[in-house]
Amino acid sequence: MRFQRPLFLLPVVAAVLAGCGGSTDAPPPRATIVLAQLAGQATTAQIDAGTTATGLIGLTGAAVCNVDIRYVVYQTRDPAGQPATASTAAFVPSGTDASCTGSRPVVLYAHGTTIEKAYNMADIVNNSEGSLVAALLAAHGYIVVAPNYLGYDESGLDYHPYLNAENSAIDMVDGLRAAKAYLNEASAVKPSAQLFVTGYSQGGHVAMATHKIIERDYASEFTVTASAPMSGPHNLAKFIAQINSGPDVCPTLGSPDVNCTVNAGATLFTPLLLTSWQRSYGDVYSDAASVYQAPYGAATATLLPTNSSVETLLTTGKLPPDSTFRKLFGTGGLIQEAFRAAYFTDANSGFKKAAAANTLLGWTPKAPMAMCYSAADPTVYSYNTTDMQADFASRGVLVPALDVRGNTTAIAGSLGLAAAQVAGAFQVTYPATGTAVGTPGTESDHANAAPFCATFVRGFFSSLVQ
């Protein structure tokens, strides 16, 4: 199956375009559909062939449903409240099994961090995260709405509002609205009122923010049935403070330092984050040239997302030549020492204020929630999950959290046999000599844990499907 780019415009696009070109008319409403189409279909045989080839069929199970791949471009708003377009995939089950027909529960899925400008969850031939959620969820009876976010795919925004909690939630809500409207009009399989929200890594932060903001601002329109944020950077104030707390002394991947304060991937995440918050709030820095060391300089502020590969960024000197992407500070690093130090010494630091504003501690979910993570994650440190769990518990809300590096006997006693089996399978597949960050065998825990956590989440959601 190959993804096809949209070939036709819906009639509403004429009205959208009529409002452009210097007109003083109000901008199109949020979630206005700009274009939409059935982009392809994956059969159960194709899905099973894919999960067998990648070794994931033991987690996903054999596909029950074919999956229609639908694609929608919609109107949303950027952080300044200005109109912008974004796109979403919608994976819709089809077939003769009862779980593939009629009215189906919806999973609103938030994807992880990517630097790829053309990133499109609907392109499941080339997008591994899209293919995973199609196989794990849509092929088992869920409609999956998976927005690509502002700044990616066909979006008209020239940057990505990375880890901007409020704007990410707006984008997700508008993608959900547009996809549901299109499916109610064009699909034989319709979205039910049940709404599950999940995502991994950046998507874990987006999923939690979306759950929070739906219950706060959109309760008359949507009811969250449950959510499951996975390995998200929820405690950004603590996380960024730790990363900025000292020079980058991380060794190479072959000999990791368990006390390293700079997380794996930091030289990719930091430009995305600083550009996002500067464009969103305007006070993170006065001049990009004062943020980035030579030879990287001010051009780094517009580097990501990109159409270049990671390898090209390294070999052409656009980023520090470190395959762990930890060379954030110090000689040859990405960030200037004065900017790092100002995070702690400047009482009016816009960077620190933005980190606080996008930290997700302090709210109380009404709908059930579960979380999943690895205690040895070198990219999003595990306290982002455990601090969130403790914060909820301080207000009497108990949120289970599966640590895939945890003791399986203890997990079976607290979360049940199925969760223990997921953790056990992860540990057999990716053995490690310990659970500390950077322990040999855990350097890829962030990426490796994703399909196992998603399997745990499917079990959690399935227990609540009506």
C-alpha cells in the first residue's frame, strides 16, 4: 500500500480561499476542512506482513481489521492566535468483523519528536510510528486520529510550536474536530463518543496537555474516556534546569556516564524548543546569535524542522559532531555558556518562565489515566513520569505507571499479569545490566520502550471500551 497525496479539494476550500488575498473577512473557523481524502488502505495481510517483518507482531497481535487511511488538512491557530493550516491522519478500521464496523471508539494520538519537516503519520509505508499505531490500534477496532502538528507535512506555519502545551492542545482538538466531521460525512465506520488520548515522548506531553485542556475548555464538546501519556517530559521546569546545570561532560555512547546531566538528543531538541518558545512568547532571547556558539550561530534558530537528514546535519557541520546529540555545552558545544548560566542568574529569564508555563504539574484529571516509561530512559528522564504520578497522588488521584524496567513480580501485584508480561517481554528483548540512566544496554530505552508501552496502553483502553 502506498500513501497518495490529496488529489481533490472539498467544496469548503472555495470558501476558505475566498477569505484570503487581502480580504478583511474573518479567518476561517478553527477545524475548517481545507482538503480531505481516502489516501489508501492496508489489508490485514499487509499489516501482518509488516509487523512480522519488524518483529512487532507479538505485541500487536494479528490484525483483525483492514485499515482505511484517510488524510485531512484543516484550519487551526498558531500560538499568536493567527490562522494556520495543519494536517492529520485518520486510521479507520474496516472489514466484516464486529469490531471493525459501526460506531468505533476514537484514539487521539500524539506523535514523538521529529526533525523531519515532511513528517506525515498517514504515510505508513515510510512512517514507522504511523504504521505502529495503525497496526496496534486501528487494526483492532479503534479509529485513530493522529495529527502531524503545526510546522510539519503540509502545514503553513514556518516553525513548530514544540512543547507549547496550550497550542499543542488546540492543534490536537482541531485535528480531532476536522477528522470526526470528515468521517461522519465520508466513512461507513463512524466515530463513537468514546475518546481516548495517548502519545509517546513529546506526544506524551501533548497527550497530557490535551487531556487537561479538553476537560478545562472543551467539556461541552468532548468527554475524555481515558488517557495514557507515555514517557513525556511533563516536569519541564525540573528537566530543563537539570540539563542546564553544568557543562556537557558526557562521554561517547560506548562508555556512558550515568551521572550525565545532558540527555541523549539534546542538540536536536534544544533548537526546536528555543525557537518554539521564542516565537510563542518573544522573550526567551534577544538575539539568536547570542544563544548558539560559533560556527553554528543564529542560523540554528531556523534549522529545524528540516528536509535534511540527521546524518547531513552532522557531516555538514550544522550540529556538533556527536552521534548521541549530547554536546550541548562546553568547547565545541551548541549553546553559549552565558545563555546557559542566565537560566539561573537572570530573575527575568524568559526561558525559565516558558519552562514553568509548560510544566504540567498541578492539574487534576477527571477521567482515568495510566502512564508508562523506562526508569533507565536516557532521553526523557523517568522523574518526568514519577513526579507527575506523585503530584496526582497528592490530590488523591492514583494513576498507575508501568516501568518497563521494573520488577515483574511487583508489577504483577500492582498492575496485573498483562502489564508484567509487557515488562518481561521488554526486558528479554532488551536486556540490561542495571536500570540506571546510561547503563550499558539501556542507551536506546526511550525508542525501544515505545511499542511495549503502547501495548500496555491498548490493554488499559480495552478495559474501558463500551
